[in-house]
Amino acid sequence: MSSFAELNVRVIPNASRDEVVGWYGEALKLKTATPPEAGKANKAICALLEKHLKLPKRSVSVVRGQTSQSKTLRIEGLDPAALRERLPQ
């Protein structure tokens, strides 16, 4: 059985660059330069987190909030404790 974790994020689209900003309450704040059109920003933040967490492609997916700035992501391959270790404090 593979391990996974869920992560609440707050996304700022149309930013000047893609970056993991830090914590915004209980959610991780992410910025992406990609506009929120046809799921493009969702794909960009998934790719950003895969790179930041050093995970294979398609390890991160949006499970809630596809059209909202507040989203829940599913992270495959990391349990919640391992995920927290790889994220900014």
C-alpha cells in the first residue's frame, strides 16, 4: 500500500514567478505565474510541488477546490510526517 498525504494550499495565480511562499494559517501559500484558465494553474502548482518535494511527475493532484484559490492536494509517496519535514517551517 502506498503512502500519501493531503495538503491544504492557498494559490495566487498570475504572480511574477512560481514559488513556495510559506504558511498562510493552516495552508501552504503557493504562487504561480500561470493564469487560472482551463486547469493550467492547477497543473503548474502540482509541478511546482513535485519539483520542490523531489517527487516523480503525477505524484501531486488536486482533490478539492479545482476552481478555488483554496485547494486540497493529494501527495503520493509521502506520509504526513515526511511531507511536513520537506516543507518550509
